[in-house]
Amino acid sequence: MEPENSKSGLILVEFQNQWTEPGLYHFLIRRQLQSRGVIQKTRRLVKESRDLGIKIVHAPLVIDPQNKRGLLAHLTFGQVFTLGSRRSEITSGIYEEGDLVVKGRYAFDAFIGSNLEDLLRNNGMRRVFLAGFTTDQCVAKTLRTALRKGFQAYLISDCTATMSRFLQKKTERKFGECALGIEDLLDLITPRGVSASANDDRVPLCNQL
């Protein structure tokens, strides 16, 4: 196992049925989701990450209609990502017992109102990889906050999706070297790959905006 893997986490933002099963939200990202094989690639990444000692962190958005918090909850009257519904459940084949699950999240940025930062720091994670939906909104906002808080943070572009190829590529360009494909990431975290040392110029050190 690479020495940095024990200090690394894969954060899965909104890998929930609301996005991945038929419905309006799924329709919005369906073309990108299917054409790029996002769900299949993410299942593979999650499995290999676990095998290599990387912690899996789920950051779902769950809305309680009886206690609405945040703009989205009020705009949708609590009818999306609804507490206790199938829509709010984590996508099949992604979660496994022992994974960490963020609590209290109510905003696009998964850090806001939640225990995400505490989970990362209490579990010794200083390097994080982000996947999920949508690339240019919840994932990008969470990644920027992670960078501001001093984490090494990377966008795993193959395991994200948004409403168009244009928005996907635009977001990837914004993050530059901090946007990795799945094969780049696997090369980084497997023993046959490169060292995670900050002195190795083959590894982008993404710890600032």
C-alpha cells in the first residue's frame, strides 16, 4: 500500500438514487452519465480504493420535509432527496459497511452544516479525491472548500457528471492538474505507481486554489 493511502479519502458527493435512477434529476445528467460510464467507473474506483486502504466517505444530501434547511429544501418543498425515500438512498454497489457517512449536510457545498471536516481530520485524512454530482456545482464547491481548509484535493473527472459536456470540460479546466482521470488516480495510489511524495514532480500537489 502506498504510504499516503492511509491518509487519503474518496469523497462521494450525492451518489444517490435521485441522480442515478430514472426521474427528472437523472434526465438532466443522463447523457453524460451513460456516455462516459460514470457509475461503472465509480464502482470500480470504490472497490480498488478500499483494497488499497483509502477510506470511503459518502456525502449524501438528505432533506427532512418536516425540518427543511437550506435553499434547495425550501425551493423543492422537501420533495427531492427526501428523508426515508428510495431517492435519498446511496446508489447500489457504492456503499459498503465500514464506509463513513457525512451527517447534517444541507447545502451544495458538502462542508456546510455537516461533520465532513471532522470526519476527515478525526480519521487522519489529509488528501482527498472527489467524485459525484454535479461536477460544476456540489462537487466543485466542496473541492474548493477542501483546498481552502488545507487538504490536498483532487477532482476525479471520470467519476463525475453534470448537465453537458461543455460544463464538464469547463470545470475540469478550472481545476487544471487537480483534475485526474481514473487511470491517473489508480496509477498514483497503487504500489506500482508513482510515489505520493511532494518532492516527486510527477504528482501535482493540489493544496491551494
